[in-house]
Amino acid sequence: MYAQLVETGTRAVKSLDEMDPQERAFQERINAGIKIEPKDWMPEAYRKTLVRQISQHAHSEYVGMLPEGNWISRAPSLKRKAILMAKVQDEAGHALYLYSAVETLGVTRDGVYRDLLAGKAKYSSIFNYPTLTWADIGAIGWLVDGSAIVNQIPICRCSFGPYARAMVRVCKEESFHQRQGYDIMLALARGTPEQKRMAQDSLNRWWWPSLAMHGPADEQSVNSAQSMAWKIKQHTNDELRQKFIDQTVPQAEFLGLSIPDPLLKWNEVRGHYDFGPIDWEDFFRVVKGQGPCNRERLAARNRAWEEGAWFRDALIAHVDKHRAQDKAA
Ligand code: FAQ
């Protein structure tokens, strides 16, 4: 029964009996699978959780353009370059859908974006690692977009309408991204011994950060219990991490590459792969801004913001001019 006090992570979730009538009616709508829309009443904590998650998600898409953008000018063929450019543009599009979704919650895009630029807002840990070789572009598509899909498909059923609807299109595009990444890995794995080594090296470096990007282990995930009660999240971080591992290991086998985990083993009883410990110290260091590329990523975003000032000013001047003309007419 829902009315049980759920306690996972470190924050407790209220039971229906503890809610006032308005909040209880809200929770009952969620339990019945009815979407919450921007103008509906919602608890302040629900709104804040969504602002936090959707803005972090938008920032991740936006910062996520940088590691891949790094290889556009060095893609190994015209075809790969065109595909990569389209992918990086898609990520910008995802950020825009998400910034639009977050604006329906009474915050401004500029406001949440300035928090990112000031280093106050989080974005996904995974984008603070460098892309050292072309194989990293394959690994990002395969593993990072692969993780993103596992995480985002359930968000298509999230209780907040604008977020759920934005995710439908994002997921379709992410699945193309995942396939293009796998296609790069396949070409390298079937290429020369040196190309295969490059693919293996890239898998070695991206595997563990891709597992960590699903978020802290359930007992450390402070937001999961409440977000699940509100159906913003449908699964815990560990459940999604396990799903990602189970679907990705056979893909690595098909490539003839080895997952860099000596403890990885199929567990007949659980019906899942067992895996080795994740380096959570590294994860939290990266989240706190001490990863290999945190400073570089924020500097790049700040530079782009400053260099784009003339365009924003021109756009506003243009809109103001038309508004004045409309008024005069
Ligand atoms: N990095 O209590 P929980 C992509 C923070 S999009 C940094 O478990 P929650 C597409 C978390 O915010 C990738 N921080 O939190 C692409 C919280 O801190 P807070 C982004 C992290 O929210 C591909 C604290 O730790 N996807 O890849 C991370 O319930 C290729 C405690 O954690 C999304 O944002 C992390 N990895 O669960 C683009 C999906 N994990 O806020 C370009 C939507 C956790 O209390 C190229 N988000 N933290 O200060 C979610 O599903 C959730 O927010 C989780 C975290 C699952 C990420």
C-alpha cells in the first residue's frame, strides 16, 4: 500500500494519511497515472524537484555537445563528419526542449542557465572526461547515449506532462545516436589491430564513468524515494544501471572487446550480471567540480555566452523595433 512510509536514501516520503486534502488529491492523481500540467496546483517541493532535474538535464545536453564537438573537424571521413555534426546539433535541440519544459515551472531559461555558467548548477558527471581519440566518439554514442536511453525511456512516462512529452522525441534521437556510436565501434573493432586497440582503450576509459552517470547507489540517492513516489522517476539508479549493464555486455562481446571489470559475471540466480565496485570517490570528486575537464567545460560555455552577446542584443533590438511599430500602427 502506498501509505507505507518509504525510506530509501536519506529522505522520508509522506504517506497519504499525513497529507492535507490538496496534496492528497494531487498524489492520488499521480497514483492514477494522470499527468500534471504547468497550471495545475502542485506542491512546492514537486515543482522544485522538477526544476532541479530538468535544468540539470538541459545543462547536461548542452555541455555534452563539447566533448563530441571537439572531433567534428577531425572526423575520419565526410560521412562521419556529417553524422557527428547532426548529432551534436540534436544535443543542442534536446537542451532547448528541456529549457522550454523547465520554463513552464515559473523559472526563466536565462536564470537557470546563469546558474550553470556560475558553476552553481550540476550537469552530468560524464561530460567532464576528455575525448582523446576518435574511438571516444564511438564510445560516447554507444555507452553514454546508451545509458541516456535507459534512463530517459521511463521519463517518457513521467508525471509532469511537458517533461514526459519532451522525452519522447529526445529518446527517438538518442537511439539514432546510440546506433551511430556502435557503428563507429564496429568499424574500429573490425579494422586494423591498432584500430581495435583504440576501441578497447576507449571502452576501458568510458565504461566506469558510464556506470556512475546513472547516479549514486540507491542507499546514497537522496532524491529517489520522493521522485519515485511522484513518478518523476520510475526506477532507482541501481535498477537502471543494472539494465544498462545487462544490455551492453552482449554488445561488447559482439564487438570482440572486453569490459574492463574482472568481477563481471553472469549470475544465473539473479538473472543479471554481477559487477565490480564503482569508484564513488571519483564520481563525487567530478560532481563537485574536480574532474579532468570541469573547468574547461564551464570556461567554454562562458566563452560562448559572452561571444553570443551581440546576437542576443541584436535579437532583442529587432523584437523591440517590431513591437514599437506594431504599437504605432
Ligand atoms: N552527474 O538523489 P540522486 C545525455 C547528483 S543526458 C552529476 O540519485 P536524482 C545525453 C544529483 O543531481 C545525461 N550529478 O539524484 C547526451 C543529486 O544532487 P542534487 C543527463 C549527479 O536526481 C549524450 C545527487 O547527485 N541525464 O547523456 C549525477 O534523483 C551524449 C544525488 O543523486 C539526465 O539528467 C551525475 N551523473 O537522480 C548528450 C537525466 N547523478 O541535485 C550529449 C535526468 C546524480 O540533489 C552527448 N535526470 N547526481 O544537488 C535523472 O534521471 C536524475 O536526475 C539522475 C539522478 C538519475 C541523473
